[in-house]
Amino acid sequence: MKTSVEFADCRRLFLKNYRVDVRMGVHAFEKKGPQPIVINVELFVPIRLSTPKADRLDEVVDYDFIRECVAARVAQRHIQLQETLCDELLADMLAHPSVRAARVSTQKPTVYPDCDAVGVEVFGLKPAPPKKRRVKGARRKR
């Protein structure tokens, strides 16, 4: 991924190749039980919100946040589509106040014998905060 200006001041956190058994799929053979899913999550957090001053965990976005969101989401119910899981996980990640953007992908590595995996990826960016508008006639501070 190319780094854009929007992320030049961000730290990238990631959970890579997290394997979890999930009740997922639309086909009859997929509804018989959980199947392995590989999940990848990337979070983009402004450096000013993720630079610890006292080397303490509560000063940064904890990796446990990502894992706990995934675990809670996949435990809720049978999920028909990877798109649904990706969209829900993306919303969970973007709900964190420190996260500016996120990328989530899921892969099913055992669906087809002739390929490594089938998957879905989604990316989301929080809207930029509104710019402060100057009041007409107000003086600039010098």
C-alpha cells in the first residue's frame, strides 16, 4: 500500500494471519460446523495519539482490542458472507476513538482445493473533522 498524505502522520498497527474457526458460509457443507478463517486487520492511528510518554499500555491502541473485537464478532452467530464479517469488523475498528482508518480482510483457506484461499478486503476512513470556520469580522490572533 502506498502511503498517502492522509496517513503520513500515522502509525500502522496490525494483526496478521489471525486464524480462527468461524461458523460461516452459505453452502450446506459450510453450515455443518466451523471452518478456519484467516483474518488480517490494519489500523492507522495518528502518531500524536499513539506515542507513549510514560511507556504505558493505556497510552496506545492495545492489540488486544483487535483480537477481542474479532472474537466477540465471530462468536455471535453463523455469518453467511465474508463481506458481512469484514464490514462489521471494519465498523468495530473505526469505532475506536484513536483509529483514523482501517483495513480488514478475511480468507477461507479450505473452500477450494485448487487455490490457497478465497477472500474479501475492505478499507474505511473516518471523515475528516470539520474545519474551524472563521467568524466574519473576527480578528486573527497575532
